[in-house]
Amino acid sequence: MGIAVETAVNQSAIAIAGCGAVCATGLGMEPLQHAVAANASALQRRELVIGKTSQPIVAGFVADEIIGKLRAADAAHADSRAFLFTSAALKEAANNAATILDFVPANRRGFVLSTTKANIEALDKLVRQQPVSAVAQRQIQPAFLAADLAAAFACCGPVQCVSAACISGLSALQQGAALIRRGLADVIFVVGVDVISQFVLSGFNALKSLDPDGCRPFDQARLGLSLGEGAAAIVLAKRELLSSPAILISGAGTSNDANHLTGPSRDGSGLALAIQRALAKAQIAPGQIDYVHAHGTGTPYNDAMESLTLRAVFGDHVPPFSSSKGIFGHTLGTAGVLETALCVAALKNNFLPGTPRLRERDPVAPDSLLVEPREEANLNCILKINCGFGGTNAALVLERELP
Amino acid sequence: MNDLAIHAASYLGPEGFGNDLSGLRAWPSPLKENLSRGELDGLHWSLLSASDPSRFLRMDLMCRLGFMAAELLAVNFDTLTAARREHLGVCVECFTGSLDTDIRFAQTPRPSIFAYTLPSTVIGEICIRHRLKGPVLSLISPDTDGANLLGEAAEWLRAGDAEMVLCLGIEAMNVSTANSISLPENLFPRGWHGAALLLGRPENSPREKTFATGRLLEVCRNLCSVPEHAC
């Protein structure tokens, strides 16, 4: 006998109806696109106390002026930056998707949150016996943060929260698409968030993963990553709700390296599996990928592994690829959503992002690494990849429909 | 639709541990004392496995629970070829997630426990031990009984994303840890359990299938309470 679980899987592609972001580049998709077009880094050096000592940290901080503005507009969540950032990104994404959201009832709108640590700042404060509001304390728990956001944005359909290290964002987008395919919702708000906190800084600092001068993805002299913070939102919708040509999520895949908890497999075979799964779902060959947006953290092992993976999957014809973490840092649970939103902008505007802060390309990296951004008239298909602690890997294929 | 089958199930909680073949066994008396504090140590591990406990002892409570729950089912997938283990997915659903370890790390940051401040780390530990490379998913849900997981795993199987899926439902929150920062109990429940279920297609199961519907925790506990060997 078997188990009875009702699912009705529709393999059709899922469309992207709107995007929003707040990160080190500013509030909104526009400043993000300007920074990408200028190949400009928004990383900043600040003197921060980690544990009991003060030290300089280079990271992608959301500007204090933006935080002040968001707090002034929502005093009830003043001590939950995770809520403030996600609300801002969701508002922008919802505005961009307004033409379809007007026709989708609340019970057909679902919500998927991607985060590694939710409102972890409140936990830091509790441990230090500092005052924390009841709301901020509740939002330490990712499921509650997801529920509060879903309620605020009138999403009465399914609500989920994905927390899968640095693949959380791509995994959340995959989950959102799956919920629509299964007929459980017509629209899904996917939002990723993480904030720079004592907790996260202590962890990465203890692991000696941070580059003291700021990350240099795919650089020969790279030393480590730079943390980033912020939120990004993407509204996913049933393809039929949007007019042509839409931008589609046409395939996604995940895998595990089964190798090491905090380091990637040296041969890249785990990430290659995730990419192959995503390509198979999208029913496309490697040669149809026009551009790869890499994870590219700037750690020696990650970038070397990604270079090997790209060669293994694409052979001698690795498409142009780049990393944007030199712009806004590694935003952890936000990364997959933020970087996918950036890829959507690239598809809409026919440009390929560069790799800011790169001085000298690592010879291991394929020649097609993009140092500078450039216009690309024939950009139709993008592969987005992320990897994370626990040996997790994820890949997502974005396609622009032909008119 | 009865196109899917449960291949095996396991459960461990304060009352005992076991799988759907052997049934639930009470913890031996000498080991019960630590359990009230949610502490599983090398002696508990030795009840399940003769292997070196050093890796197990490095883990936090959440990982130990998932690791043990998976170990109770390992006979079902450790004999699979490497190629088939690439198609064995692993997913976890929890409410408390890594919060117990988060609190400990916030109180005393130590590099050795930072990797355990992620609820998905348990998937990595299990994949490393059993060399599983299939798709992965880590959900945090307001329910503590794995309400969504069977539906997610079913979709993977029906869409051909995996041949089998190891579903884990884990809660791990020590009373003393939660109380140390006065987390309200109505929002942050204390307690611990681990449940695992291996879901697949009927043709892939080496033995009689068991029919069940419902939430992961309930299904696993029921299957372990009425073991096949007792029938």
C-alpha cells in the first residue's frame, strides 16, 4: 500500500512579475542597477565591536539614513531591521507587480521567506540583557517573521520559510514556483533577508572567512568574503497572468556535496549536479546558457570550486560569468533572491554585470570571467548558482520569452 | 493516489527510540537521567551504532537527533549504489530550528558550533555519513509535527526529482537554554524529538509497505508503535 498525499504537478514555467531590493547600494532596484552598471562597490569599512574587541570590518551595510527612514515610517517594527528591510523590498516588488496583483484574491497569494537568521539582532540583545520589543523577540523565529510579513502583504495562501544556509534564496524561489505549479497559489511573494549582526560577524570572524580589505571574487589574491545585509523580493506568478514576453523561471535544482560541513567539495561535482538538474528541468543544453551569475564569495576554496564546476559543465565554452558580491557583499539568506533580481534586471535591460574589486584574475578561473559590465544584445538565458554551509548547492535557470 | 510508499520510519523522543521494524524501545535506565535535559551522548549513540561516536559528539542536539533518526533507517539506503544515492533526496522541517544552538553561540561564540547555527546543517551531516547527493530542502514551519514535508517529498517523487526522499522532522530546545534568556514558552516551546521517514515508490521498496496518511511526526510514531515484527 502507499501513502496518499494530494499533489497535482504542472510543469509549466513560472513568470517573474516584480522585484524589489534594499541593500548596500540603497533602497530600490534602481540604485542597485546603477551600481552594477558603474561596476561600483558599495562595501564600506566600519569599526565594529566583535565580542570584546573593536576591529575594522569591510561589509555591505545598509546606510543609516535608509534605516532611519524605514524606522520613522514603521515605529512598531523599529527594532526589527529584518522586518523593515523585507517590508521595503516587498513594497517595491508589489508595486512592480501591481497590474496582476489587483486581480489575485488574498487566498491565492502565498508567501515564502528565505533567511538564515531572521531577526537575530533581538537574540543578541536578549543575551546581553538589553531591552527588546515583543515583536522583535517574536521575529527571532523565522516562521513568525514569515507569518507577520504574509499578513502584512495580504497573503492568505500557503506560507513557508526556507532556511538552508546560502542557498536559502534559490531554494525559496524553487519552493515558490513549486507551490504555484501544484495549484496552491496563483502568486507567491518570495523574500530574502539577513542583517549584519554581532552573531553573524562573530561566526565568520571566528572561522577567519572575512577578507580584512573587502572581498575580491575570482581574484588571484582573494582572502575571503565580505558580509552584506538587506532584503530582496520577487513576485512569482502563474505564466498566464502576465503578457508576453515574460521572464520565466524555467528550471531549478539542488544537491548536496556529501563532503564537508563548512567547505565546498574540491572538485565541484556537487554544484555540477545541481546545475545539471536545473538544466534538465528547463529542458535546455549547456550551450544555450548566455551568462552565469556565480556565487563568487571571494573565499579561496569557493571560487576555485566554482571555476572547476563551470569547466566541467560547459567544457571549453564557458559562457560569460561574474560575481556581484564585490558590490553588496554576501547577503546570506538574501543572496539568492537579490542576485536573481539582478539577473532579471540584466535580462530586461540587455546587460551583463561585471566583477567589481577584481584586480588580477585567478588563472584557474575561465577566461570568460567578466571584469567590467557590458551590453549584450542576445541575452536570453541566465544560470544563477549559489552554494552554502552543509555542502548545499542550488541552481536556477531564468529565460526571457521570445516575443 | 497510492502511487507512493513508505519504505521505513523511525522515531526518537524522551519515551524511547526505534523504527518500524523493531518497534519503540525505552531508553535504558542509566541513560534516562540526561534525557530529561535533552542530552544525547555517546552511550545513546552506541545503542544504534558500533561506529566511532567522535563525529556525533561534535554535533548539537538538533543534528544528533536527525543523525540518529537517519541511522535507524540506514539499512535501507547504505547498500544502494553511488548512482542511486545521487537520487535520494533529504528534507527537514522544524519549528525551533537551530535556536537552542543559536542561544548557546550568542552566549559563548565558539567557531566549532557556528556551523550548527543553521537548521540545514543536519542535512549536511546525514549526507556526509551516508554519501547522499540528491536534492535538499530545509523548511521552518509554525507546526512542530512536519506538517508540510510529506507533500513536498511527494512532489519530488512525482516530478522525478528523486527516487526516494528521507524526510526528517526535528525539534530540539532544551528547557535550560530557553529559560536562560527568558524566551516565552507559548512562542518557543521546549522539548525534543526526531522522526525520519523514507518515502519512495512501491517498486523501490525491499519489503511490505505500510499505508499511512497524516503529518510526519504522527506517521512515524504510529509506525514505530506498531512494528512489523509485532504483527
